[in-house]
Amino acid sequence: MKNTIGVLLLMIVVISCKQGENYKDVRDEVMKFHDVVMEDQGKIVSNQMKLDTLLRSFKAVKQQFPETDTLKEKAAISALLKQLTSSEERMNDWMHKFEPDVTGKSNEEAVRYFKEEKIKIHKIDSLYKADIAVSDAYLTKFKKP
């Protein structure tokens, strides 16, 4: 009898574990990762400001680096600013569309939704990391770390 009860309890535990993920856990993962990505957004904004300042002060840059092709560099800075702005807008767009309230959805639907959102935020994170690396490298060219 004890063995039967033990086996039944074990089966209940196994079955409940196999029922799938809880949407709240997946949602929490997405939110935690969002917070990490937001730290990089600060770096994106900082690099945008540095590039904008550099773009507006090219006379001083030309004096410090006389060999600089200012037309080429202005075009490069404008392209970098456009790239950084585009990535920042993707993040803002994601945040506006993200819906943490899943009222009316089953647990499975909610888990699927949050997993899709996790993929989206990971793509944005990859963009941020690439844009930060490129803009950091460009800024060090003019000693603007």
C-alpha cells in the first residue's frame, strides 16, 4: 500500500513537471533581459550625443587632424547616427508593442508569446551590441571614448 501511494505521488509530480513552463517564468526572463538591454540603450544615446557633437565641431577636428577628409567623415558620422537611431527606434517600438498582460490567453499561448518576444529582444540586443562596437571604434578614431 505504501509503495502504491509512493508511486502515485511520484507519477503526479512527474506529470505536473511535464505540463510545461509557467508563462510567468518566461515573462520574467523577458523582463530581466529587457532591463539588461536598456543599459545598452544608455550607451547608444551617449554615442549619439558624442557623434552629434563631433559632427557640429568639425573645424576643431580638422585643426587637430589636418589630414581628415571632412566630407567623408561627415558622411560616416551621419550614417552611424542613422544606424544608432534606427536601433533605438526598434527598441522603442518593441517596448510599445510588448504586452505583459496575457489575460484571456492560455498558459501555452502566453508562453509562446513571451518566447517570441524573447527572440525579438535578443535580436535588438545583437543590434545594440554591434552598433555600440562600431560607434565606439569610430569615436576612438577621434579620441572621443
